Amino acid sequence: MAHLIEQMAYVGTTPWHGLGSALSPKQPLEIWQREAGMNWQIQESPVHFKAGNIGNLGTIHSFPEQKVLFRSDTKAPLSVVSNRYQVVQPRDVLEFYRDLSEVSGYELETAGVLKGGRKFWALARTGQSSALKGNDQINGYLLLATSCDGTLATTATPTTVRVVCNNTLSIALNGTTHAIKVPHSTRFNPQLVKKQLGIAVSQWDEFMYRMRHLTERKVQYQEATGFFMNVLCDTHPHDALPEVLPNERALRKVQSLYEGQGRGATLESARGTAWGLLNAVTEYVDHERRARSSEYRMDSAWFGQGAVIKQKALDAALKLVA
């Protein structure tokens, strides 16, 4: 099977999917662009179609309301979009981090291309870091991702990574993520996004304060079961159980991660706590959930249904300490 990740570069530890080119730290963006497979441009062409009988040459017509986007290097088609569609180039995603790296101390850690160029991203460490009890280390990151097929707005997401298990979680408070989204009907303005992100990134201390509360919240067995049934099966313990429980395999797996099989599950911060519940779900989504490949799982964990499940788990965990 062809990899969903076409190309990727990283600094530091090999990513969990084992793909990509290893770079030494503090490489210039031009090196990142080449090694991450982002050294091409999205070009566009008017849509034309042939009207006529099969087998005849027919007449070529244009369709001015839409355009074809394609890669400059391989000429491979990427999508057909409205003429109003505002393209964000792969280099724009990396350039977003230039002044953040030079002035604010951000460090790129991964960047790459998904789905043949239809989606691309870069992830940088912000320098923010906190330790929960038991030396459970959490680092702050900023993920910038976009697509050229309409499946993803250009999105900047403050993100945390739990070091012991490499679980990722978007910073979200009061039920909403602090991601900044720029639809492709609007021109991407990096400076405006950074200004908006200044507020979101400043939420780090409050977010970690809430996470510390999760480490203090002890959870009984029945509560844990109810938590996982709610998050994974949309079922509450007091509900009448169906004959076949949806996502039963996922439920069993996430319970085993919580009960000690998960990476970091036996740390003081996680053992028998609401923080442990949350991390059992994030580890399941990031590393264990069924998918066609680990690359598809990553795409889901960051941008798709997996991200939705993690957000639901975070919301449910925060309700336990409300």
C-alpha cells in the first residue's frame, strides 16, 4: 500500500510511524522545505471539458467558475475548486515559523506532506513545558496545517505532547479548542493569525492548571467505565445497554491502557486519576486505533475523527473536576 505520508522530515526522536528524513537541529527553512517534500508549488489551470459524441473530437469548452489545482513538479492533479479558492503554498506553512524561530525561540520538529500533496503541515515546539506530579513532562507545540482540496481550512492549533507516550492533545478550555482557522475563501494572513494566536498560546498556564486538577481527581472503577462508554460508545452506565455494544473492541483496549498497559499509565499523575482516563483515550487514538495504516491514523488523530474523540475525552475529563 502506498504511504499516505508522501514525505516528511523530523528532528530528534524518530516519529512513531517510523517515516521521514532525520535532520540535525536548527536547520534553515530551505532545508526543511526540501527534506519535508514541500519544495514545489500549487499551480492552477482553468477547467475545460469536451462536448460531443463518444469517439468524436467534440468541442472544447471552458468552465470559468472553477479551476484545477496541480503540482508544479509532477503536474499531478490535486483538486478542482472554485475560482474564489485562495491557495496556501507548502512554503507558506514553513515560512509561518521563520520569525517565530528567529525571534521567539520556536523549533521545528516535524513537517511533511499527506495525500500526494493535498494536505501539508509543520509542527514546532514553542518552548513551553510543565511537569505534572511524578515527573510527567508536557511540552507545548504549535501545529500549522492546510489542504488544497477543501478538506481542511488553514489551521493553527496550540498543541501539547506528553513526552512519556508522545500523545498529542489540542489545548482547549471551556469546551472549545483555541485553534485559529482561516477558510480558503479568505486570504491567509500569517501576521494576523500570529496576533490571534498570542491569546491562545497565553492559555498554556490555565490549561496546565486544569490538567493538574485532573491528576488530583481520583476515579472509581465504575466512573472509569462510564467515562469510556460515554466517550467511545455514546452510552452512559445508567442507559439500557444494547445487545451489541458499539466500539466494544475500542472500549476493552482503552480500559486496558488505563489499567496499566498504556505508556505512562502507572505514573503517579495517571494511576487511578482523571488524567489517566484522558491519556488512555489519547494513546488509543494516536497509537492503537484501527486504521488502514499508521499514516491514516495520524491524519485522523490530528485532523479527523480521532481529533473529535480526543476533544470529547478532554471535555468529559474536565467535567469531572468542574
